[in-house]
Amino acid sequence: MSGRSLRLIAPFRCQFNLDSTRIIGADEELNTFMKGFNQDFHAAKEKLFQDVPRGVKVEGVTRLQSTGDETRYVSLDKAGSLFSSPKHLSIIFTESAPEEIGKFLKEASLDADKVCGKTLSTSLSPIVESVDVAIYNDTVAMLTLDVVISEEFGGDDWSKLDEWTTRLAFAFLGRLYKEFIYPALLAFNRYAGDAKNASVLNPSDYVVFYDMSGSESDASHARLLWVNRTLICPKGADSNGWGCRDMEGVTPINVDGALSYLSWGNNVIETTSTSRAHDLSPVWQGMYLAQYYYAVLDITGKNLTRFIGATYDKKSNRELRKLSQAMDSVINTVTIFQVKYKDLSMELQGQIKAVFRRLEREWDFEALFKAVQGKCELCKSNVERMNAYINQRNSVRVQMVLTVVAGLGFISASMGLSSYGRALLREGYRSEVVGLLDIAQRVPPATMIWIGVGLAVAVIIFVSVNRPR
């Protein structure tokens, strides 16, 4: 059966992260910076971006400036005016890059054949021109690749399709990221640092996404998260049970006449017209957004576990203060992300919203969101506990210092009393009633000092035993 193709969308990690506290609500500063970056890259690439490989173009996504008088919802099929896409950079391949990419794809296809133990590269043909790399916020990016399925593909080949496409994406991304994507992002981050732009975080300052800072592992290695597959085929075309189309209870979403069956990973889109191409852009937009938010929630949940575990280790006050500040930053970032995710539900409209909602349900966003929220709440309670512990430590230290000062005061008072009593004795004064001066007159000075020391030690012991723990 001809007319079949497969779209692979592979989220992966990268070194690109924005300061959420600076861009929430208003991103004019970032928008201005992106415009300046695009102009500089176009006009002076050789001077400012020498490390960017030949044939690679980095383009910042700029936003349309709000006029302040537009209607929030102008159409049932368009996102609300407050919607802001999390995509911020596009990496475009020109000149000699497509030839290199073709070699990468060929090698990756042969590697997939070898790992799967089945030669599928003769019936599955990746399209070089379809390669697209989009850089999103929060260290997440998307690789898109279309694969043409020949008429010979069928039967038992379907059982190996998932493994083969995963190996293809893994091997291909490994070369593409190291050779093209990582150097391009390195140049972009360096440009942002030289421009002193506070919206773009330096990798060394990553807190929530510390695992991409490069301090614990080699950031130049690709980190593939998963591969999402969508089969595009004529209505009724056989796929040997592959994909969610044959799952019980799955109903399609009609997008421009095409029937979109969406589920966990293997989606199917049935085309119904041979005279025109269906506009499937709402499907892809909804799918990209769903995968981005799922990826960030998944990564954040795992990284929060580390911060929670770190709070239970014994640390000095300095280490506790540093950890408390880091966790405050984590809580702010996660809270802002949660707000943006909830706002997305209000801003999306039409078929994009229908696709996003379907994937939200199928991928069980609610459970993932609750898990992140629970860990975030635990982080908040641990921050409060750490701050209380730091204050208690400081209070105890101040108390001990004051106690020592009081003890020294006892010793000083004993010495002074002894000196004063001896002076009165030399002048012939002697009281009939026994008091401190009489004791000071009759007891040797060294004994009076030891009495003061004894009182000081008693006070210190009393305070130490009864201090709060």
C-alpha cells in the first residue's frame, strides 16, 4: 500500500534555559534580545559565531508586540492573545549540512538494522529535508523526522517498527547533536553572556535542571527522552494491529477531513482525500505542546527528588543557607511552570486544544502534575524546616556566647569582691554580720576565683542541659 509515511517526534535535552522569573507575564526584553541576535547572526556570523558549524543557522523566535487593544479570543481556532509558545530557537540546516545529515541518517539506519536483527532500511526511508530541530525552554528540544514507508513494508516488519525507529532516532540524534546542535547552542549561550542578557541562563547557573549544567556529565552528548510515532496512511490501510487505531474505545479527532487517532505513543492519522493534502498543523502543534509539558514535568519531578534527599543530610549552616536559597529558586521556577501550564488550558482553542486535551488524558498528565506538586510542597516544608533549624542553631550559639560572657562576669565579680574585701580589711573595717565582704576578707583570693569559676561552669552546664534541641 503506497502513500504511507511515519512522523517521528523525539524530545531530547539541550543546554537552553530561560529565567522564568524574568519572562513570566512580559517577555519584551527577551523579544528585543532575540531580534538583535538574529540581526547579528545574519550580518556578522564569521566574527561572532566562529564555532557554529558551516551550514547551520540559529534563529531566535520573536513575538508579535501586543497593541493592548486586541480581543483576547478572536477566533475559536486561534489561541488566546495571552498564549506564548515555549519554542524559542530554530536550528536550520543549509548549504553543505543536508549532505552531512544524509550520511548520518544512512549510518543510523544501518545501525538500527544491526541492533534489530532485521533489515528495514530498504523499506523505511528517512527524508533529509524533513529534519527539523526546535529548541524549547527548560532544556527541552524536539527533533522531527519523516520516514517514507514503501509498499514492501508489512507483515512481521510492524513488530520491529518501534525498536527500529527508536534506534534510528538515538543514533542519528547522537551525531546531529554533537556535530551541529551543541556547538550552535554553545555559541548562542556565549553570545547571551557577552550581551549580559539576564533572561538566558548560563548553564553553570542551572538549578532545577542542574543535570544539564555540564558539571556532572558531558553536556555535548545527546540525551534522547523518547520517540513518539505517528503513522499517516490512507483510510483503511492495514497496519497489522500497530498503533492506537485498533485499541478499544479510541475515537478519532477530525482535523481537516483526516481522522487522527491519538494515544500514548503510536498514533495513526487516516487520510480521506487523494486530491489534496490535509492541513495537519493543529495535530502537530498540539502534539509538540503536549510533549514539551510532559517532558518538563517528568524531568522536574525526577530532579526535585534529589533536592528533597539533600535536605536530610547533615550540613553546616553555610551549606544549609546555600541549599535553602537553591530550593527557593526551584520552588519559584516550578510554581511559575505550573501556572503557565494551567494558563495554557485557557488560551488554547479549537483543534489544537482538542489534540492537547486528548493527549493530556491519554498520557495521564494529572498523575504527573500531582506528583510534581507533591514534591514541590515537600520542598517548601523542607525549606521552612531548614530555616527554622538555622535560626535555632544561631539562637543556641548566641545563647552559649552570652552564657560564657555571664560566666566570665562571675569570675570577674569574684576577683573584684575579693580585692575590695581585702582593701577594707587593711583599713580595719570588719562587719558584725557575716556577708559576702566578710567571706571575701577571710577567704584567699585564689579561692574566690575558683568559686567564680565554679559558678560560671554551673551556669554553662545548666544552659547546655536545658537548651532547646
